[in-house]
Amino acid sequence: MAGPVLEMRSISKSFPGVKALSEVNLTVAAGEVHAVCGENGAGKSTLMKVLSGVYPHGSYEGEILFEGEPCRFKDIRASEQRGIVIIHQELALVPYLSVAENIFLGNEHATRGVISWHRTLTHAAELLRQVGLEESPQTRIADLGVGKQQLVEIAKALAKKVKLLILDEPTAALNDEDSRKLLDLILELKAQGISCIIISHKLNEIARVADAVTILRDGQTIETIAIGPEGISEDRIIRGMVGRDLEHRYPDRTPDIGEVAFEVRDWTVRHPIDQQRTVVDGASLNVRRGEIVGIAGLMGAGRTELAMSVFGRSYGRWSGGRVLLHGREVRTRTVPEAIRHGIAYVTEDRKHFGLNLIDDISRNISLSALGKVARYGRVDRHEESRVAESFRRTMNIKAPTVFTRTGTLSGGNQQKVVLSKWIFAEPEVLILDEPTRGIDIGAKAEIYTVIAELAAQGKAVLVISSELPELLGLCDRIYTMAEGRITGEVARADATQESLMRLMTMSTASSNEQV
Amino acid sequence: MAQTEIIADSARNGAESDPSPSVGSVLARALRGNVRQYGMLVALALIVLLFQIWTDGILLQPLNITNLIQQNGYILILAIGMMIVIIAGHIDLSVGSLAAFVGAAAAVMMVEHHMPWPVAMLVALVIGALAGAWQGFWIAYLGIPSFIVTLAGMLLFRGGTQILLQGQSVAPFPKGFQSISSGFLPEVGPHTDYHNLTLLLGLAVLVVAVLQELRGRRQTASYGLEVLPLGLFLAKLAVITAAVVVFTLLLASYHGVPIVLLILGALLVGFGYLMRNSIIGRHTYAIGGNEAAAKLSGVKSKRVVFLAFTNMGVLAALAGLVFAARLNAGTPQAGINFELEAIAAAFIGGASASGGVGTVLGAIIGGLVLGVLNNGMSLVGVGTDYQQVIKGLVLLAAVGFDVYNKRRAGS
């Protein structure tokens, strides 16, 4: 094969308090399909953002050589002009414009600002043929399914004369049929000399289309494996992906586990917009009193969707399933109902779903249980401040006073405020979604201690996490999810990172049948 | 009473403490975070001072003060409701038309059907509540943007007004009804040079205000928070006392307290308390600040938004009644541009276009800034053409200043 089309050498990128990439190397040979693998947070997306100019030259260290020439992209436009096009997992199409308009958006066939519809439509039709999409260029994007939209994105990339196509989780939202077509297309483009970087959690797909795979872990390149004609075993990839160090101390605890407190049976949720898509498919799980149970799964496995749907149907469209507390079925159709039954959900996205950033700590903590500091509808500000102050002390929230705005706090302290809010509501069941995402090591350890204490008080705790060591360090039992289904249930004693990862990447082919 | 809100806020905003604060830094800190409201209070004082000089003292003459209150009462009533709607993250364009509609309905009831005026007023307020609930239903439960729903309401109620009145003005109103806009507190007791009841009322307000100040200071200290140094605190009390005394004497030397001022005072205290201290008030701020987070915390956001619009309907009805009483007629042209004045008042008074921020007192201050500008410019002889230009610039400057400040503070 020819020389490399792309070389990224010793790329390092830091965010305040976190080193996202450290001396990462990635070499893509001309005309090859190169897979990039790694757990959530391994640095895959950051690396692609560096490559495509989302993080401009100067905001990272290291160098990028494209077709042998050093590149210093200042924005996405610059990288696209060189022929590097990235297609994100969340498609960037304008729903109410036509296919043709989307394909040439920002890249219009025009003369002095006036669009030539003739050239636009004929060129679009040609590109659609190339990607094998039999639709009129004048169809609105909103009228196409996700699979076809993905093809439009690729046509759009072709219109930009793409030389290196980057696909971020291209099949995550597709059913099997559409996935197969897309992978075929990638191979076809390869035959035409277009190189491709594909980020995917689906190891069987990687084994099928990739010529080489680079594995990232904790912002570092672990290895690059060339895939020969004999293929690669999924276990071989998994071995590289896992094995993160157990870098944190987890609290010692002697679990005192009681009867089943919280149970979900056959829970099914459909996508809020694309109702053909089943996001959570017949999930069943239970948590006992005093037990910490984990849910492991990769991006798109449906963990958050399951949790939010159970918590007052805050996500998607419910289409079956029951919630039981202490063996009795309860209704959790609205958030107030779920809270009344003693269920709490601590979001993974504290800035959007957890906090009112323009308000202070005390008012954020009291919000979900204002009635506890109020009498006859009047909030007792004195009592409220006292409560907040006691949380500030016990949770070690680093802020001058409880009247500090939460928007000014660090991630770890914001997370402690959100946790305080839900502990104040005195739930029996706590669902913690990525409770330590994006916070520093010290704060993580504190939060682990809080979680252990909650379990010791007899609460049922469900922890969703992308960090396997965290789940192994914290939980008594771990469920795994993949493609909306529970694919396994493992006691801590029997669990290893490898065994979990195998369950997490298990393909459940029947789950996405087209309706 | 007005001062208590600022104290409550300064307790929160003066929060960050350092060991040995200088007077300047304490002041700076007390002001920061609430720059807009304090800024507007200062701006209001400056505008008053400016026009007082410009008009050779006419602005603050007892007669003119009374006029000012009676001319702006209905806008201030609307501004209170509008502030709450804006805090919840919405907008209401229909209030001017709704005020006209309710005024017309009241006129028809009282003048054509000879309904007793208190009954007619009550019915009018219920009509306002129903109209507000109608709009709140579309906005909260069907998810239609408030801009659209209330734009439709603006046309709907304006048309309704014209249908009710058939293009004619309906007049006159009974004396009792007129007094809600042009009446005064009755006089009691021995004859003095001043209006006795007004003096008593002023004294009561002064006592309550000072007590609230003291209580607020004690409470702030009990949280372990920094309070104003004693000297500054006493100075603040002196300013409050002076303001209340001067204002009371001004009113008392004319006809006393206008009824509409009593209504406004009650609304200010009531809604100020509601927004500051009640669960529903707190929920309103939470929805405006981050609706998704509020919902996931169990706040029934649809109900809160519905109630905010219903309340706006009642206040629009009240404003419509006050305006009709002042005009002594129900007319098809009533209430034009009231919604814009009310929205401007709310934004000048510290509301944020994205919701979650603002106080009832702020709405009043914003309304007064506009009112004094109107009144002062008219007295000096500035034409309405230039008045509009100036008011537009003031609105832009106030909000621009706020945005600039926030950006500098890095939030």
C-alpha cells in the first residue's frame, strides 16, 4: 500500500484540570479503512476534533501531516478544504431543507451569490447515485430515515471532494440492514481511493471493514494492529481497550443487603422523534436494599434513556414495562410521581438537567423538596440556608457560602450540589448517572464515599458508569447493556473488565428489526 | 416596604466574604450581582433630580407627583404581571388589548346594563382571569410559543373590544368606580395643613421599613454573612427615612394618598412576597433559570406557567379598569402600546430575556424610570416624537449595560 495519507504525531491536548490526549500517534495509510477504538472518554472524539480543526492549531501540541504536508487548521473549513471531512454521530443536516440544499450547504453552486439550481440538482443526483441513495434531490431531509440521512451526509462529504472521511459511530442509530449498506459503501469508497477513519463500538463491524485498528485508552495510544486477511478476534481488541488502572481508592464496605427494593420489568422505550426506533428493549433489573448495582454499557446502549424513562418518563415514548417498589407496582408517569415514591435520578448532564446555574447553592439544593423547608406554601429561608449549610459541610462543597451561584463552581462541587439536592429529598432509590463524569480525582473519591454511605443507610443505589474500574470498585452487582438490551448480570466477584466489555459489545441483532 | 426586597437580595449577593473588607469593597460587593436594580434605582434618582432642576421644581410638586402616580398606575400594574411572565421565560403581547377589552366590558356592564360597580369590577376581573387562562392553556399545555399565542390574543381582544363597543366610546361611569383611579384616601381627624391619614400611613410604612431593615441585618449576620458596617447601615436607614418622609409630606400636602397608589402598594408587597418567599414563586424562577432541570426536580412547570398567564390576565383586567376609570369611558382605542411599555419596564427593571431573573420591585423601578421620563419630558416641552426616541435608547442602554456587565463578570 502507498505511504500514509495522514500522520498525527505526539498529539497532546489538555482541558482545565484534565489531560484528554497525551502523546497520541495515529497513522492512516492511503486508501485504507482505519478503525479507532476505545472506551467512552478514551479520547477518540477529542482526537478527531483536533484533526478536523474544531480545536484549532495552537490549542494542542504535536503535529499533523496530511499527504506529507504539515497542516495547521484554524477551523473546520480549513480542514475540509484539504479534503478531511468528519461526519458526527449527531447528524448535522437541516431538516426542512432539501437533500440537494443540504449537500451543498456552505458550498453552494452559485454565481455571484445566486444559486444555480440546474447545477445543484444535477450534481446532487450524481452524488446520490454514487452513494446508492434512490431519492429525489428535492426530498426534504425530514422525510428520510436516519439511514438515508447518513448517506446524504456522505454525499455531502463527496461534494467537498473528500480524501479522508471520518465517521463517528456511523451505525449507532442504524438498523442492521442500513448498517450493512453503509459498511458496503465505505468499502466501495475505499476502492475509489478515499481513506476512512471509523470510530465504532461495534467490534464485529470493525473486524469486517477495517484494515487496521488503533486502540486508545485514557488519552494514550495503546497499540495499532494491522488486520490481515485472516481478520481479528474481538477479544484481541477488547484486551487493548480495557485494563485501565484502578487509580482510585474505593471505600471499604461490608454490604448489608436486604430484600429487593426496586425493580424494573420489561421496560421498553421508543425514540422521541423516530418512533420506529426502540431505544430500550425489554429491560428488566432489580436493586436490593443497601445494594449498589451498576449498569455498564457503551455510548448509545440506552442506559441514560432507561433511567430517565423510569424517572417520570422524562425521555422518549414509553411503550411497556412496570416499576415495582418492595414488590408493589407503582406509577411513575410523571417526575413528581416518581419523587413521591422515593425515586431520585441524578443526571449525567448537570449543567443542562441538574442545576439552575444562575441561582445559588441553597436554592438548588432545596428545589426538589421545597415542601420540607416550607410551611403553608411559604419557604422558610432561614431553615433553607441552614439545611444548605449542613450539606456544604458534610459534602465538603468548596464555596465561600451557600449563597454562591452554582454556575461559578467547579464540576466536582456542582456534582456535590446535585447530589445534595437528591439526598435532601430522602429517596429510597437513587439512580446515579455517571456520577463522577468530568470531575477531579479528589472529588471522585469523596463521591464514592457518599455513595457507599447511602447504601449503608439501606438505600437502593443504581450507578450508571462508563468507567469499568469504577463499577468494579463500587458495585455489588453489575448489569451490562448493549443496543437497548440488558445483555448480562454479573456479581462483582465474577466480573472482570474483559468479561464486562464482551457483554457490552455483544451484538443483539434482532433488537433493531425494522417495523 | 420596597426596601426589604433589596435587603434580601443584598444578603445573597454580598455573600462572598474576605477577612477585613474596606468600605469600598463592601459597597462594591453589595452592588455587584444586582447592579441592574441598584443601578436603576440610582438612575431613577438621577433622572428625578435632573428633571427637578430642568422643570424649575415642577416635577416634585405635590400636584405633579400625584399626577405621575395616577398616570402611570396602570402601566405599573401591568409591569408586575409582565415581570412574573418574563421570569418564567415567556412574554405577553396581549395585555394592552386585554386591558381595553376588560375596560369595554366594564363600561357595557355599568353604563348600559346599570350593574352595581363593585359587581361589575369583580366580573371584569374574572373575565381577565379567564382570558389569561385561555392563553396559558395554549402556552403551557399545548406548547405553543407565548409570542404567538399572545400575538393572537392581541388581535383577538382588540377585535373583541371593538365588537363590544361597536366603535363607540361608552361613558360615563358611576362616581364610585371613577375613584379607583382619581380618588384619594378619605380625610379624618382634626384639620391640619396636611392630610392626616396619609401622615399616619407614611409613619406606618417608615416603621415597618426600618424594622424590616433591622431584621434583615440580624438574619444576615446570623448566617455568618458579612453585613454593612454600622456607619453605612445607619446612612442607609437615614436615606430610607428621608425618602419616606419627603414622599409622605409631598402627598399629604395635596389630596393625600391616591387610591391607585394603595392598590399598587398592596400588589408590590403581595407579589414581592409571593415571588420571594413562596414555593410557587421559587418554582417560577427555577423554570426560567433552567426548565429542564426544574422539571427533573419535580417542578410542575406547566401548571406554574399556566398560573403566571392567568395572573397576568387578572392584572391586565385590573389595569384596564384603572385606565377606564381614569378616562371615565370605555373606548376602542384604550390600551394601545401598553404591552410595550410594560415589557420595557420589566427589562429596564432588571429582567433577563432568557428568564429566571428579575424582581417585582425591579418592575416598579423600571416603570417609574419610564414614567418620570414621560412626565419630565412633557413638562420641559419635548415632543412625543423625541420622547419615543429617548425611551427607546434608554431601554437599549439599560439592557446593553446589563449584558456588558454579565459578560465582564464571565457568566
